[in-house]
Amino acid sequence: FVKSPLLTTAFQIASRLFLVWGVVDIFPEVQSHWAFTTMTIAWSITECVRYSYYAFNLVGFQLYTLLCESILVYESLPYSKQLSVTYYWLQIVILFVYVPGFYTLYTYMIKQRKRYLGKGKDKAQKTD
């Protein structure tokens, strides 16, 4: 479970339900407004980030991101070869360096996060 205030979560859910069922469903004319598109994109990005974060925490490693990014680079190889042979080979080298490089950057980020968040917990405990 995620530690978040119940009231904040309730407001967020109520707000989304109101906008979807109380505004957009009742008044479909507003679907053509730029604000509807912006709202939908913002919600989509938020949910993608949120559930990716949950999944990564369950797995304990951001393997999914690594896999998707590697596949994307691999899929672009035929196009990069048409653009430039040098760029094509650069992408191949990057693919081989990507896994150990990703591990190094990810573990560094975790250490930094623990260092930063750990200080906040220590300060909170000292003031109690």
C-alpha cells in the first residue's frame, strides 16, 4: 500500500469522477476543447508514472524500463543505418554499454535517495 492521506486521495478520486461523469459525459461538447485534451494527457502521464513506479518497486529493479528503452534503440537501428553508418554503430555500442551503465546509474540513484531521504527521517525523529 502507498502511504497517502485519505482526504487527499478522496478529493482526487471525487474530482476525477465529477469531471468524467458530471461534466464530460453529460456535456460531450466540451470534449473538443483543448482543456479536455490537456487534462486527459496529464492524467495518462500521471497514471503511467504511478503504476510503473509501483511495478518497479514490486520487482525491485527497473528492468521494464531497461527492456523498453533497449527495444526502442534496437528497433531504430535500420533507420539509423539509413541516416548514418557511424550513428548506427554508435547505437550498437550504446546497446552493449546500456545494461551495465543502467545498473550503475540506478544503484547510484538509490544510494542518493537513501542519503537524502534518510536525513529527513533523522531530523524528524530528533524533533519528536
